[in-house]
Amino acid sequence: MFGSDVGIILAYSAGIMLIFMISWIFVRPFKFFGRLLLNSLLGVLALIIFNHFGQYTGVYIGVNEVTALLLGLLGVPGFIAILIVRLLI
């Protein structure tokens, strides 16, 4: 009787571990894409705000494929890199 109880406990433990492992496998990519989406939105927001106030200073960053790609991948650091390049050129 004692051996069957241990088997049941081991089966439940294995099932719980399996549920945790499967949920970890499926949740991890969503965290990456969520962070990428948040970073992209912050970069685009920084670009919009800068272009809005940049009309008073004469500095404007155009939106094209390269700036969209950099802002999409890097976010705010990409915006800073584009701004530095724009100010140096």
C-alpha cells in the first residue's frame, strides 16, 4: 500500500513539473516580443516628440526604412544613435 502512494505522488509531481516546463517554453518568447514591442513604441514616441519640438530648432529626423528598422530593433538607444548621426552630418 505504501508503494502505490509514492507512485501517485511521483506521478503528480512529474505532471506539475511538466506543466511548469511547458508554460516556461511558451511564455519566454512572449516576454521577448513584449519587450521588443515596448522598446519600439518608446523609440517611436521619442521620435514623434523630437520631430514635434524639432521644428522650432530646425533639426528634423525623417522617417524612412532605416530609421524605422533602427527604432524598431533598438528603441530609445536607436533614436539616440540616429540623433547623433543627424547632428554630426
